[in-house]
Amino acid sequence: MGSRSRKRRPASEAEPDVALDAAGHDEPPAESAPDRAPDRLPDEAAPDRAPGPLPDDAAPDPLRDRYARGRARDEAIRMNLEPLAPGERPGAVTIAAIVAFVFAIANLVATLTVDDLGSTSGNPTAVAIVTTALLVLAGAGMLARKYWAVLGFQCILGLQIVGLSLALSRVQKWWIGLGVVVFIGLLGWLFWKLIRAMARLQMPDRPGAAESRP
């Protein structure tokens, strides 16, 4: 009996695979859906999202609260300040003007009575002239109730306090050191009193301010 040859059909003509469902019936192959990205990524593959800003109540700021308390305290102090009457000058400003003139006179006398006006560190006469002129200008400005004059004299007082504090380390006699400490205390008291006087000078709603303007 001769052998029967069978020709293999090409792969394009091969029968499609038939899937069987649970009941054993033939089920046509499912159409392949086109490749596309899923509508929603899984939770583990979702990109990280920047968290939104937290509400003010959820994240309190201690520094901001401290500034708010400071502003409230400053506002309460300003509300308690008594406005200056027309032509009124605070007593601390008058005392500061007198002290400025005394410093100017003492500076001038010390310069005139020094034995050697020549010095390797500079010309003391020129320095004395400049400092005396600044003190006289500050004193005259404070008598005229000028804010810039009080502010400038505050700087002079601060430098004087620092200089005297450094000079305490070179004092050899106790009674001289005690006098320097008392003098520093007086200058510090005047410095503190001028702060409140400056606030009163800077108040825009003091009586007579509108009439005194040109």
C-alpha cells in the first residue's frame, strides 16, 4: 500500500484557534483591542503630587505670632502717648539740649587747655571743632523740637556710653570708677527717656500741627 503524502498548508491558511467556553461550546476568538494606555494608573504607579498649601490654622507660625504681639504692644503704647501741645517741648528733650551744650563747652575747654596740640594720630583741634559743632547743632535742633536732632544726639549718647564702659577697664582708683558708673547710668537714663520723647515728636496728629504747616 503506497504512502499518501499530505501537503502542509501555509501558516496564513491555518485554522484559527478556537477557544472553548465552560460549557464546551466553541467560542470565537476575542478581537484584540488596540494598544492604549490605561485610563488610570495604579496607586503605586501614580505620580507624586505636590501637597497643597496648608491652612493657616493647621500650621501656626511662632515668629508671625511674636511679630503680631509686638505690633499690638507698640500700637497700645502709641495710643497711650499724649500728643504735644502747640509749642510744647518734652522735658527730656530740654535736658538733652542742655547736656549737649555742656558737652560742647567741656570739649572746647579740654581742647584749649591741652599742652600738646600736635599728635601723631591726627590733629585734635580739627576733631574738637567738628565734635563741638555737632553738639551745638544737636542742642539747637532739640530746642527747636526737631526729630533729627534728637535722633543724632541719641547716637552721640550711645557712643559715649560705649566709650565710658570700655574706659572702666583702665580705671585704677575705685572712686573714679564709681563716678564713671554713675555717669554711665545717668546717660542711659537720658537715652531711655528720649525714646518716648521721640515718639511724641513724631506723632502726626498732635494739636496745632495742621495750623503750623505753611
